[in-house]
Amino acid sequence: MTIADEWYMRRALELAALGIHTTRPNPMVGCVITHKGKIIGEGWHQQYGGPHAEVIAVNAVVDKSLLPQCKIYVTLEPCSHFGKTPPCADFLIQHGVKSIFICNTDPNPLVAGRGIRKLLDAGCEVHVGLLEAAGLELNKRFFKFHQVKQPYIILKWAETADGFIAHPTGEPLAVSGALAKKLVHKWRTEEQAIMVGTRTALADNPQLNAREWTGNSPVRIVIDKTLRLPANLYLFDQTQPTLIYNYQRQEQDGNLEYVKIEAAPDLTEHILLDLYRRSIQSVLVEGGTTLLNYFLTANNWDEIRILRSPQRLNAGVIAPVKPFANLMQTRALGEDQLLIFKKTN
């Protein structure tokens, strides 16, 4: 594999990322087709239930007779089964494709190597693993969901420079600046669900939607063990699908679903299992401290995003203590600082 091959796969990954808001629960996939070093077709999976990236890219090729001489670069193994659309592996074989580069093998049990086997059996030259790490990062939610059978968990909080997230009384603290707040709304469009605990719901009365960014608002999740939250909170306004995990009630009420769970030292295990059954692949946990510490103590998390303000409080509710983790990114957001940590394997 050459530097040119890597370049074309990077282009396919860039295309795939354009589907972050519209493909789930399917993965993001991009495809690039080259002939004699020139791109003659490309595409990405644009909409759940719609044509896959390979189909869009092939259809973009004006002269289909060139396809047997082309190189195909696709970020995920072509599917081998009939779902919302026919198998892409069969589609490529029918068009005489002979050379294909694949970033990642599909972890979905319905595929899981079968697409690659079909291509090999048809006489295709198949290269697997080109820019594999970048592909795993792109579809981290999809891979975690199928390999671990849990959603991808992102813990997020905002803290002062001296490590507090609320006033001593628990009263909400306006920590982040305008740019950081806008970024949080962008994050909300990228995850399937967003979660808060009882105290945060009471203290902040959050809407948990994406008012400041274009995209879908996530499914709202609140843990309210004894159902003590008042009905006038935004969480219960029926504007978004909302799951209320509790110890007492199992009932559907329009867009609200009360989900009864058993009392247990580790609530996260029961909740994550239920979310997996609902095909929710990712959750942004926005707090508060008690809920964040539930996930940290149980080691049920994948990523931590901290928005750190330059202001100091000197006293208050202490931010969760980060476990040992890899600092993957740090950057300025106006006067704030963003730190992103990944769990250490």
C-alpha cells in the first residue's frame, strides 16, 4: 500500500464523517473510486435506509466500463446481507470490481468478514486495514455497540480553574463561555441520547436539546429513582423522546417512557443494558457529580470531555476526579479550555 492509497482512504474517511447526524444506527461509511490515479467517483452513506456509500460512488462513475480497472477505497467492509438495501459486496462484484481497499472489518454479526469473503471468492484483490485506527475512531460508537454490547459513553462537565462545578449550596454555576456552550449543543446532535441525574434536573431544569446547532436533538434520559421530579420541568414537556429510569413505574405516556429498574449498587449496568436493547449507540452524560461518579466508579465510560473556565470559585461542589486516562486533546475555546480524555486500555 502506497502513500497515494492512504490519501484516497483519508478522503473516504472525510466523506464518511459527513453522515454523523443521519446514518445511525448504521455506521458512517465513505467510498472513493480511482482510475489511473484520478478520482472518478465518490460518495458516502447519507441517510439511514438510503443507498450505501459504495452504490453512490459507483453510480457517480460516468463510464462504468472502467470499473474493472479501478481501485475502490471504502472505510468499512461492504455489507453481505439484505437489509434496507441489497448487499454492497454483490453490487461491486456485479460491476466487475477487481481491487478494493478496506479500512475496517464490520463488527456487525450480519457481516463480520462475510463481505470480504464474497469479494475474495469472486477473485477480487482485497486489502484490509488501511488507516484502521482512524476508521475505528470515526465509528467508535458503532464498534463499541457491537463488540461490547453497550453504548459509547461520554462524560462531560464544566469546571472552574480550581476544580468546582457548582456553588457550595449546589446552585448552578455559569462556568462556560458562549463558544463552549455552542460546542456542547453540537455534541448533542452527534449522540443518540443525553443523560442527567435527579439533582441536576431539579437545580438546572435543563432542556437537553440542540437549540444552538443544526441537527437532531438526542433522546433525553433522567434517573429519578423515587419519581420526585415535578411535572413542570422541561424534561417532561413531551418535545423529545424521554426515558425516566426509576424504581416504581413502568408506563408509556406519549413521548415519555417510565422505565422501572431494580435497585442495585451499580445502576449503570442495568441502564446500559436497557439502552443496548433499544439500539442506542451513544450517550452524553451531562451530570451532575453523583451521576458522573456512578459511571466513573463502575468504570462504565469511554471518553471524558472537560470544559475548564479560567474563573475561580474557592469553594463549592467538587468536580469528579478523573481516573487515569489518556489526554487525547486540549485546545482553547475563547477563554475556556477543552480537555478530552480516553479510557486507558
